[in-house]
Amino acid sequence: MPASTTTAPAVLSAKALLLDMDGTIVNSDAVVERCWHDWAVAHGLDPEEALKVVHGRQGYATMAILLPDRPMEENLAENAVMLARETADTEGVVPIGGAPAFMAALSTLPHALVTSADAALATARMTAAALPMPEVRVTAESVQASKPDPEGFLMGAAALGVDPADCIVFEDSAAGIAAGQAAGMRVIGVGPRAAAHGPTAHVLDLTAVAVTTSPDDSITLTLETA
């Protein structure tokens, strides 16, 4: 289903929510752009073009797209360096609009973090944004394949004991939206990057999402769609 183009509220229900981190609940764009700008320049690439493929993917997967002839071993080694730099740099990392209230509303409900960041980077950014870390989380170390592969979201659903069709994904990037859809899940696109990639519904930020529970314990989301 294409992204909604109306401002009428949309109502969706699910048994569990799977949350991307960067661009979805945490605004880390300043760090991402600093680090990947420098990396692109160092490799003789156009930083603006590089940033078009960075979001949503693990770093080694981004490098493989941008430097297709380079051995994967080099991408993996350089990705470790990039992760260390990103983990140490939290300047400008803040919550996405509405994220604190949204996460508080989910505190007792089935939800998981599914991020392309590794555990150290996820902890650094969630801490910098003063957001609670979900008890269930799927990080880079957990999976064999980066988004847009659906592995991470399927692992999140399995960890929560919920059928993929009963999950709703929150994502901001093309790779993440594609991963959620490939997992057979509905996807709520968050922020300006998401609108062009066909999410089930699109919101400008998390202030547009109200979370309630139904008598059958399902999660009801009321969205002011963008």
C-alpha cells in the first residue's frame, strides 16, 4: 500500500511493535553525516551520493555498494573502525520528536529494537537520547545479513513470540522499509526519508502516534498521517 497522502487519522492494530533506531526513535543524522562524509572524501567519493545509501544498512553493506570491487574483508575491517568512531561521537544525538512519550507508552507492551547498529553503538545513542533500551533487541551482532534482508525483523518477532503478520515495524529508510515488508509486516514510515518508499502509513514524527491497548491486549495505533 502506498504512503498515505491525507491528514485523516489512521488506526492500525498489532500484537507487537518492532522499532528501528536511527532516524526512527533517535535522530543521529549529524553523527552519521559527519562520519560518512569523511569516509567518502577519504575514498574519493561524492559525500552526497554516499549518504543516499548509508541509512538503514550496516556499514560494511554500505561500503560494498559504494566500493563494489573491494574485498569484503576490507569492508568488515573498516566498518569496525567506523563503528568505534560513531560510538564515541554522540554530539547532536537527540530523540526523534515524540519518542520519549512513545517509548514510555510501550514500556509494558511487546516491542523490540531492531537496528543495524551494534550493541555498543545502540547503547551509546539510546543513552545520549535519554531513551529506555527495549529488553528485546536485535543488533548487528545478532544477524548474518543487513537490512534490506528481513532477518532482523523476523528474529525480533520470534523473540517476542509473535507471528510476523501481527507485527508493525517503525522505520525511516528505504532499506529498513524493504526489510519490514519482506518479513511480511506492515511498516509505519517515520520522517522525511520514509515517504517515498511505500510504507503502509507515514508520519512526520512520533508525536503523530498515539498508543493504546484493546481488550484483547492488542496494541492500537492511531496515526495522524503525513
